[in-house]
Amino acid sequence: MARLPTPNSAVRWILTIGVTAALLGGGYYYHDQLKDEQAELLPAIAQAQQTVDNFRNIDTAQYESEISDLESRLKSAEMRRLVVEQKLREHTHSIEIEEVLYERAGEAMATLHEVTCSNPEAKEVGGVRFEVYHIGLSAGSEVPPQLINYVQKLSATFPDATIDHLEMNWPTVGEGGALSGGSSLSLQMTVYYTSEQES
């Protein structure tokens, strides 16, 4: 088997110098590449640091004051909204009650002359919150049974209500059995609303 010729010392030196030069050349090239990249990154880093410093130097007291003022306005607006919603709900209940009073009067063929409804009073019984309305009304009819029927319809419509005052006047019988005047009713009652009735 033939053996490969062994390079003499001069050839080995030439090969060593060539390899070393190639390695040095590659190393210098890579080093130059890193320096160029570093040169590009340094300004960007400096700019970023400057931006950070600028943000750190901003006086936030003004913004904190504005934020506090906005939060205060938001809280005030929320409280106002709750008050408006409460008043709207109370107004709605008053309208509902008065509408029912007139509807039942029509069904009983009675005539309502006057209706008053108070602002609600908050009351809590047994952990249940009520809105209490005081109702006053005066009504009339041609014959007494119509007013009696009206009172019965109100009792059925507001089963939890309490009648605080009830006064009824009947026609008088004149000469020859003729009726004089009409039937009239004066009623004061208390109506209760609960949260279940609102849903």
C-alpha cells in the first residue's frame, strides 16, 4: 500500500501560516461586524435611556390632581344617577297607583273627583324594605252600591293596603220617595310597595 508523502518542514510552516492567517482574517472580520453592530446599538440605547429619563422627570402631580378630580366627578355623577333613578321609580309608582284608582272607579261606574298621592316613606319590616304611599281620594256615584263595589275592588287590588279613613254619604229620600243628592265617598289608605313588585 502506497504511503502519502510527508510534507517537509517548509511546507508545514506554509500551511500553518496559511491556516493562522485565515483564522485571523475571519476573527477580524467577525470583530469588525460586532463593532459595527455595537456602533448601531449604542445610539439606540442612548435614545431609549434619554426617553426613560424624560418620563422619570415628568411632574406627575398635575396628572394625579386631574385624575383625583375626574374620580370625584365620576362619584358625584354616580350618586346623582342613583338619586334620579330613585325619584323616577317613586314617580312611576305614584302614576301606577293613580292609574289603578281611576281604572277601578271606571269598572265600578264611580267617578273620582280628587286623588292625592304622597311622596314615599321608606320603611323596613322583618328585613323587607317597603315604600309607603299615603293615598287620599274622593268619589261619587249615582247609587250607593257603585261606591261599595269600588271599595271592594280597591281592597282586591291592594290586598296589603290599610284603610285609614272611610266616610260614605248616601242620597236622602225626599217627599214622595224621591232621592235627593248622590252618593259620595271619602277614603284615605296606605299602599305598600316592595322590591319584588318592581321586578
